[in-house]
Amino acid sequence: MARKLYPSLPADYVEKSIFWWNQLNKNKQNTYGLSRDVFVACDGIKRAWRHAHPNVVQYWADLNNTAINAINNPGHVYNSVRKLKMQYHKGWLRIKLPSGRYLCYPNARIEDDQITYSGINQYSRKWGRIRTYGGKLFENLCQAVARDVLAYGMKVAELAGYAVVSSVHDELITEVDDTETFSASELSLLMATNPPWAKGLPLAAAGFESHRYRKD
């Protein structure tokens, strides 16, 4: 991959990635076990993507800065991050989602200019301090909003007679009578119904029918 990418990566991206590689090694920081060429290729792709999506990158920074301000100013509600609201309330950093549900980070505080909170470390599986930042907050928010969209679709499906028996990640499982009244195509349309709080959000769904559940 590295050999194929090098000729197509802009020279300044390669130069900056090599500099970053050298800095990490100089400070004995993590280079993820990658060789220099592979690291530079991956880092170059990252830089190219960020350059092509400045609004997303700016949103990461906006989330990070707003979270820091909220933690430093308990009680104040910040409305400066699009359709989200942030507030630090009784030790919790709370982010109100467009659906009205809250994404919460317990015992949040600022340590060495970084956001940390209490939680279970995904690697050690032990309770402790977890560091987060704008990009990671954005990832959490995307997953939370996606779950809210799925949950709304589940309600719409049940109202139409599709009995929800379970869900697996982003997949809905329903049981219905084996008649022409019900179909996977209709269920897909129902699941792609926009919630009132997400008008204009591009949604699509696909599925299949079977007598036994399977991973398609």
C-alpha cells in the first residue's frame, strides 16, 4: 500500500508525516508497530481526508472547546454546537441530542488541558479515567444519534404490525405472518422514516425475509 500511495500523496503531506514519525520516535511515543513507510502512507491519507473535509474537522474542534468550556463553567448551557446542547451538571458532562435524549460522561474534568471522565477502559476492562477529545466525542454522538434513528424506526414498524423481537447492532428483527401483507421492502421503507427531529437526514435501509434468523 505504501509503495502505491507515495507517488500520489502531495509532497507536503509526506514531509509532514515523516516529521511526525520522527517526533513520535524521538519522544518514544506510540507508532502502532508500523514501519516508517506504512505509517507515513496512513498518516498522509488522514491528512488528505482532513484537508478535503474542513467542516468536519472544525466540528471536532468545536465539540472539544465547548466541552471544556462546559466543564469549566458548571450549570451554563452551551448551544453553540449545531443542534446539540452541552452542560456540566453535578459532575456529569451532559450532551442533549436532537432526539431529546442525553449522552452523559460521569465525573468529567479537565486534566492537563484534556477532557477525562470515569468509565470502563475498553482494553483493560477496568474502571478508571478515560481521556476523550472532539473527534471521539463526535464518534460517540454519531453512534448515539444512529441508535435514536433506529429506535424511532422500531416504533414506526411496530405501529405498522411488524412485531419487533430483537435488534443486533444496526439490524432490526421482526416476526410477522407469512402473508403478502408484510414484506422486507415495506419494512425497509418504514425504517427509513425520518424522525421529526431529523428532517432532511438521508436515510436508507435494506433487509431480507427468512423463516430463521441469519446474518446476511
